[in-house]
Amino acid sequence: MYRVAESEELADRIFLQWIQAPHVARNARAGQFLIVRIDDHGERVPLTISAVDGDLVRIVFMAVGKTTRQLSTLRRGDSVRDVVGPLGRPSDIRRYGTVAVVGGGAGIASTPIIARAAAEAGNHVIGIIGARNAGLLILEEEMRGICDELHVATDDGSRGRHGFAADVLKDVMARQKIDCAWVIGPAIMMKVTSEATRRAGVRTFVSLNPIMVDGTGMCGSCRVTVGGLTRFACVDGPEFDAHLVNFDLLMQRQRTYPEEERLSLERYQEHTCRCQEGDHRG
Amino acid sequence: MADRTPGARIHDFAEVDSGLTPEEAITEAERCLSCKKPACVQGCPVEIDIPAFLSSVAVGDFLAAARTIRENNLLPAICGRVCPQEVQCEGECILGGKETPVRIGELERFVADYERGQGMAVPEVAGPTWKRVAVVGSGPAGLTAAAELARLGHEVTVYESLHEPGGVLVYGIPEFRLPKEIVRAEIDLLREMGVKILTDQLAGASITVPELLEYDAVFIGTGAGLPYFMGIPGEQLPGVYSANEFLTRVNLMHADRFPEYDTPVRHAARVVVAGGGNVAMDAARVARRLGARVSLVYRRREEDLPARRAEVVRAREEGVEFVLCANPVRVLGDQSVTGVECQRMEMCELDLSGRPEPAPVPGSFFVIDADMFIEAIGQGPNPLLIRKLEGITYGRRGNIEVDDEGRSPLPRVYAAGDVATGAATVILAMGGAKKAARAIDRMLRDTDPEQA
């Protein structure tokens, strides 16, 4: 069992938790992920390691499906059955020169740890974070503290620039030379944004989030096509050269279980409603 | 102990049969001729004294039989169920010439089940040597090495990356072939012997290689968990699974009981499985139990199927359709699998394994309608840990190269099982692990100045 040390709703349906998992924390590096299983009936869910502090690892997730909703109900002092990690290869952090770290939506969660590692390696770090609206923008202050400069964009213009993170990146690339970029967010955002860096000739990493089971190379569920080759995101990734990734196949495989995901969530919601009614009567 | 009818079997995950009754066991054991030079023993990878255990069964002393088996095999309830006896002990049995061989496998299972029913005695553990050994992986090789090393008095810590120990015994082999309760009983016994089993620990990550090397010895039994894919078009479509993924979802994560358990597996009406080994049979039979019509496509002939004979027979009884001398060449579908295009194969000259080399027949394509395609064409060693071990040398299939006693070129690091041999059987993994454990023991005692 692994104790939840802190739980906080950062924005509408986006949660931040610190979990005590010393075996993960002590060797975790930027770009790696962990797998959580909440209880004996739970599924194994991969989540990026967003920060590390002593024995604690931080995860940030959007409560959309059954498991993430259940996870979001855990409070300080609760615990999860399993935490496995650190998994995957760390980010390829080097002294590139000027580095852009771009996060979209809940993908912003993955950016501080990479930005910090890039800064510590001596890079000039430009952070770009974007969300649908100001209420969904997370970790802005933290990123501002790490990055040499930080740009903010919202789809509706309620904070920062009106537009997508990709638009900001394009402007930045037009103004100055970017030596390397990380782009992390929903698959469609990574696809669009890395098209821009491809045209600009900027080396780009993306962190892929396909469906996984074991997360250790054993099942092949997370296979992705990179440069025409089949690679496993769990052990060969999760970060890959953005310009070699087939995002359409990734998105197709992410939609393997739409019916099951809906069913699982409905069943969970019915169950939690009944429990709450029970609470009122009690 | 007749098999349950296939019609009943395909609706649940209970075992195919309940094993021999004591009377049946005695009658069967009495058939043994007690050969002077028992060929069956030579056919056994761990050299169980088979005539001795059979003679104990014949006189009804089942616990004595269990003790005899356990001298050489620490996991008899498992081996009795999953060993390919027809090419091992039973294949060598002299009675096989004119009638049928003694059913040694079923007798081993009977004895082990009887012993478990009586409450298993914790094996005696030697006085502590104060030597610490790390065992990586808790499959057949890791469990065997851990048991043997613990028995010899060493302090053993097992690192398992999954949330449940047992390796392929829990994620790969389905419940109807190997009830998980049996695996758990063996693991409980190990714990009682003082073995520490840590789950959720990925060696090479949760514990680093330098940390592992702080142990007095390291045994690597990480198996062959990396599934191969055929590399054919359409393989990325939703509905295409490696057998490892399909079996892990059902066996380990209980997807057959979704949504009570959170992990799903796709519902399929029509499944094609590619491959002819035990893993392919397991996948096909699990898919049957989930309610699908199943076709198993294998590129060679019936007699070349590498699976255990009994599994082929049972798969067929359960309604798995065998499409032999054929090979999938393309998965059809736009958003999801709709069919599998196959090509007929003709048998050419014998290859190194003594089986005919299959060659595609030009133009002979045909389509099997399917909404799920499962590839069971083999697995290789998982490189996750071993690529971090500097000084290790690799064989042709990415396996760790070791000598006859499991020694790797890296001092104090040993390996056995599929990670050393490439994908093979449970019993070979156990045989190798036992040899390696004994070599580790000798090495630890030699390096201890007080005992030298």
C-alpha cells in the first residue's frame, strides 16, 4: 500500500497528488512515468512523474474515466494498492542551447520536471503552456519559477495569448533560434505542434500516452509506429522523436475501448450515487 | 476423473478435470514395471526418481511419494499440469511401445494435490549463512532458485515487477490449466521459509543495477516476456493483441469479469489466433471461454504443432478450429479488425528442428472473418534489466549467455530459465534455476573465509 500524502484539485477536474513511493522517488528522472493500481479490482494506469520530493512522487491527472475519477476521490491519508516505477526511459536531457518546453492541457503536468532538468543542464528554457481557458491552466507559477521565460495561451483568450500553444511556439521560433523542443499534451495537440517544429527544423520530443497494461514491455499494448518501426512506448519511450511518430495510429489505438470505458464509468457513477444517498439517509 | 464435457468447460475457467482419485492413482502406479534402468528418469529434465515415487503411490503412501518428488522438483503441482510429459518421462516409458505409457504427469499432479490437501510442511531450512541473494523475477526460475537458496540457509529477496508474484504462472497460463490457488500456495510456502518477496519492484529501475550488485549474488530469472509481432500490415488496428496482452488482461487483471474488475478486453464474436505453441492454445481456449468462435492458424502441419499434445486435443474438443499449413499475411479493417488474410503454406525440406520448412503457395490467399486477431508467435527475453548489466554477453535471441551452471560473465551474477535459454518450458527453467542456485551456494561458501 502506498499512502496519499497530499491531494488537491488544481482546476476543474484536474487533480494533483503526492504519493509516498520511495522505490519510485529515489531513482525517478525527468520524462519517466509510474503505474498506479488503486485496489484489487483496479486497472493499471500509467501517469507521468510530475515532480519528486524525498520519498514522494507527484502525479497530476484529469478525472475523466472511472479510474481517474476514483483516484481523484482519495484524500490525504488514503492509499493506493500499487505504485510501480520509475518506468520508461528518461528524457534525453543535454545542453542543447535554447530549449522550448510546451505543455497543453493536463499535459502541462509533465513539463516542470523536464524544464527543471533542462535548466539544470545549462539550457535557456522557454516554457509555453496552453489550455482551453484560464480555469484549466495549471502549474503556471511553478513553470514561471523554473523557466527563463514563460508564455501562456488559452483557446478562448481568457488568459495570456488568445490561441493555441502551437501558435505561441511558432512566434517564438520566428523570433529566435530554438535548438530543441519538448511537446506534451493530447495526441492531436502533439501532432499539430510537431508539424510546426518540423517545418522550422527544430528537433522535437513528444511523450506518448497509449493504453498500457504492465508498462514493462511484456504485453505490447502500447506499441506505436515510429519511423515505420513498431516500438513499445513503455520501454522504448515514452518520449520519441516527434517527427517520426505516426500520431494517427496512436489516436486510433487510444480508442480501442470506447464502449468499455463508458460502461465502467456509468457503473462507477451509479455506485457512487447510491453510496451518497446512503450517506444522506444515515 | 473423466474430463468435464467440452460444453461445460467453455463456460467457465475451472480445471478440465479434477485429477485422479486415490484408487485410480494406485491402479495407474501399479502399471509401472520398475525398470532397472528407468528411461523415464532420463526423460525428466530434473531427474525425479519416478519409479520410487510410483512405488510409494502403488502402496498408498502418497506423502512418501511427495517427498521423493520434492527432492528434485519443488513445484510438482505445477509441473504435473504443465510439463510436456509426452516428450519427456512418458515419451520414454517402456510401456509406450505396446500399450500406453504410465500417466506419470497425472500421478505427479495427484501426489502434489494430495500433499497440499494435507497441509504442506515447510521445508527444512539450513542454519543462516548470512549471505544475501537477490532473485529477480518470480516465475518458475525465480521461485525455484529462491526456494533452493533459502533451503541452503541464504537470505533471499525476490524482486517482482508485477503486483502479484508468479510470473508466467499467473499472467500467462490460464486458470483452467493451472489454478492460481496452487501458485499462491507455493509462494506462501516460500514466504514461510523466510524468503522476502517484494512486488511492484522493477529491477534496473526501482532498484538499480549497482544496488543489486551489493548483494552477495544475483540470480536473474526475468523470463521471456517480450512478445514478438509478425510485422504484417494492419497490426496496429484496435483488436490486434499479442497473446501476452490478451492472456495478461484475462489471467492477471480478470478482464473476463469486467466491469467488476476495471481492466477490459474487447468483446469478439470471431477470433483468429496465429501460432501453434502452448501460448497459442491458451489464447484460443480463453477466447472460446469468452464466447467467441475461434480459428487457430498455424503454418506447419498438425504433427508439427509445438504445443503439449493434451492442450491440442482439448482445444479441438472445445471447438477451436485448426487452420493448418497457413500463415496470416495481413490484418483487414479500417477502424478495427474485420478479418485476417492468410496464405496457404506448403511443406518443404526439413529444417534444423526436424520440422519441414514452410513456404508460401503463390496466389493462395484466403480471408477469415474476425473481429480480433491474437498473435502467439513467440517471445524473447525482456531487455529492460539485462541491457543495463555491463559485461553480460548475449546470445542470438537476446538471451543472457551462461555456462551449464547458470554463471554469466559478470561475477556473482547468474541466470536461468527463458532469459538464458530463450522461450522454453517451466520444467527446463526450474532445472536450470536449481543448478544455478547450487552453483551460487558453492560460490558463496568458497568466498567465505570462515567456511573455507
